[in-house]
Amino acid sequence: MADIAARPRRSVLYMPGSNARALEKAREIPADALILDLEDAVAPDAKEEARTQVCAAVKQGGYGKREIVIRVNGLDTPWGAEDIKAAVAAAPDAILVPKINSAADVERAEEALNDAGAKGNIQLWCMIETPLATLNIQSIAQKAREPGSRMSVWVMGTNDIAKELRAAHTPDRVPMMTSLGLALVAARAYGLVILDGVYNDIKNEEGFAAICRQGADMGFDGKTLIHPSQVGPCNEIFSPDPETVAFARKTIEAFELPENKGKGVLKVDGRMVEILHADIARRTVAIADAIAELEKAS
């Protein structure tokens, strides 16, 4: 799944699958990706209706270049197996499976998608949201290296992490920093995209911006959201700023000059840059170009 690593996933908005109006409105929201939710946002007696509505909406399309993801119920729930079958038939960009606790859970999810006839371009996204997942995080990540793996993105379930740890949602998130940090390290070690968890206090704009900046500084690729009002600020914070992009382009150009071939260190605009900085610059430019393309199409 390395070919989709540079796809913008700054803002990934959950939309309740039981709310038909919300599914329609989502076509106009400038989020990079949408998670049409059959799990936490849907009451048990509305699960089947939500499944029908979500799959119909995905088949209908009209979401532009936004990445469309269906979050199914857990494989051990009464709805999980049928969710997988229906989601595969709807053919979203990805299917998000909750409560991934081990490498064996990844295998089960992969098998369920394959058994349902999923085409090769349907990705597997995984929720990382329990202490057991944190303890098994490297073995879970290793599954991404196996031939034919669909696993491409991890989504941090911070509400569940706080619940399972019996931890508080503090402004600095220190109580859950071990879970966030270990998942981030494992994701980077095995080439996975990783998204920060949600922020619950919709009206606290300053608090939300601070958490977004913390997530971006830590290295998360983007953030999952629970309200459309969070999309704009999230997109801004997780986008590389124009000065950074301009310097990245200069860095790439400098290393590509014939006279600099084979050099490991160069001076660009008075700053010393190494080959590793050129690699960082290429990703920065790729993300910036992809964002520009996505926003042009919206």
C-alpha cells in the first residue's frame, strides 16, 4: 500500500450511518476522508438500517475525490460478518475494523475481506484502541509487510483507550501518551499511515487546535473528527505551510543538480541539509501537491 502513503488524510470525519441526512451532507464537507460509521455511532436496533443506508450511499457516489471508508462492527459482534459482506459489495476505498488487538485479528479481518470477494484496491484500516493492542503493537504492524496485505492505515481510538486505561482526557494527554507514542513508532517502523483520535469538546476551539498541533508535532498524518466544524482548522494545522513547501522544493532541486551528485551535505539558503532532509522534502512536496489537487477538485 506504499503507493497511497502520500494521500492527504489531514481530516477524517466520522459520519453516523443511521443518519441519512448526514450521509447526504457529507458530500459537501471538505474533509480529506469520510468514515461512514456502522459501529459506535449507531444504536443496536438501528444497525441493519444503517448498513443499508451506508452501502447505498457509497454505491451512489458523489463524494468527489474524498476517501470513503466504512467502519464495520467488530468481527465478534452479531453484525460484523454481514457488515463486511455488504461493505465489500459497496466497494469503498477502505473498510475500518474496530478492536484490533493482535496479529491474529489482522489475519481474520484480511480473510473476511478476501472471503467476501474484496477487490485488490480495497484497503484495510484498523482501530488501535485497547491496552492489549498496545502490548502487541509491533506484531500487529508486522502484518503490513506480508505479501498481499491490505492493511494501510491505523486509527487511534482515544476514547476507548482512555476508558480501558481508566485515564482522564487531560489537555496534554499525558495519561495516554504511551499508547499514542508506541503506536506511532510501530506505524513508522512498518510504513503505515496513522491517524490521531477524536476531540470531544466541539465548542472548545482553542483546545481542539492545541490537540491538533500536538498530534501534528508528534508525527500523526491527520486526525479523526466528530463534527464538520472541526474540518477547516484540522486541514490548516495538518497542512505543510507555504514556506516549508518552498524550502522543500529548493532542497530537492539542489540535490538533483549534476554538480551535487553524490554529495551527502549541501547548503540551501544558508542552511545545512543532508540527504535525509531531501527524503523529508520529497514527502512534504508530495503531500502539498496532493492537497492542492484534492482542493482543486472539491
